[in-house]
Amino acid sequence: MNDRVPVLEFRHVHTHYGPVHILKDVSMQIYPGELVCLLGGNASGKTTTLKTILGMVVPSSGDVLVDGEVMTGRPTADVVMRGISMVPENRRLFKRMTVKENLEIGAYLRDDDEIDQDMEKVFEMFPRVKERLGQKAGTLSGGEQQMVAVGRALMSRPKLLLMDEPSMGLAPILVQQNFDIIEQINDAGMTVFMVEQNANMALSIADRGYVLQTGQIVLEDTAENLLANEDLRRAYLGQAD
């Protein structure tokens, strides 16, 4: 694996919000085709990590690389153009716009002639989205909104899909369906980097994982080994020895 160029790499990244030190010497690599999860509790730095990838937060030191190219300090549009797309926490659809309009927004930086083909692929993955195409996004159920949010992100034809807390706000049965969809997307060849508090579910489908605590990476390993790690089980899975 190490002889390949990572799709995404953090090299000794530090970030600050004013005097507050958020990310502390974070180094990570996500390789093509992987599904990698970043675990951590509230205020651990997970959201800042995603904002740093997207160029919304500029590291005070260290670098973020996409396909080996330093992207530190570049605007978000440049990052998206390099093939990074995100499904945000709580979906964040344009609720007064139709489902179709939300999907079209996902392709706003594209100028090729295959956008309609990619929309059909979204419909194949989510038949219900096609049924709701003319409906206002804000009138959909939580599960349907999540489908549209994933579809919108895929419409940019990304090489790396970022997912921010995909289980948040969903009923338990929808959480399982959502993770099945993420696994399906990854099995089709999409590289996925998922930030998630639900460690058990995330690790059940991931290849590898990192654990972030107060801005520092405290554990990194295969998903299988992390699931068996006693410290992780106590801290994040609610299990004793």
C-alpha cells in the first residue's frame, strides 16, 4: 500500500481557532479504493478535520495533499475540482428547491456531457429519489434526504467522498440502510473517508480507522483490530473488558 500515492494525506497538520489549538500534529493517509473512518467524540476535532480538507480552515502548520499535490491554503472550489465531495452532517439540502435541482447543484462545476448519465446512476442506486424528483427537498423524510445528499455528492463524480456523521438524526433501521449504501458505494470503487461517532457501525464496514481525541490521533489500525481494541471498546463502544 505504501508505494501508492494517497488520494488524501495529512502531514503533521496543526490548526488553531485564534489561540485555541484544535488539531495537533495530525498525520493520516487515505489510499485509492479504501473506506477509512475517523472516530471521536464531541469536540475531538472531527469537523475541523473535514473543514481543513475542504480548505475552509487553513492549517497553522503542516500540509494537506490530494493525489500528492499540496492543497494547503487553496480555496474550496479548487479542492472540489480535484475530486473531493462531501455529504454534510444533517444532509443540508436546499430545502425549498426540488430534488432534481439539488442533484443538479452537485454537478455545478462540471461541463461535460455525461451529467444525465450520472443522474441515472443515482436513480438506479436510489429509485425513491427518482420518484420524488419534482418534490421540494424539505418535504422528504430523513432517510430520503440522506439519499438525495449522497446523490448530490456523487453528481460531482468525485474520486474521494467525505461523509460527515452519516448516521446522525436517522432512525436505527435507516442507519443500517445508510451504512449498507456507503459500503455499496465503496464496493463500486469509490474511496470514502467517513467521520462518525457510531464506532461499531463505522468499523463494521471500514478497512481502517483513526481515533481522534482532543485533536490528536491516539489510535490507528485496521478496522478489525480497532474493534478488538479494549481501550476503544471501553471509550467508544461502551463495552468493558
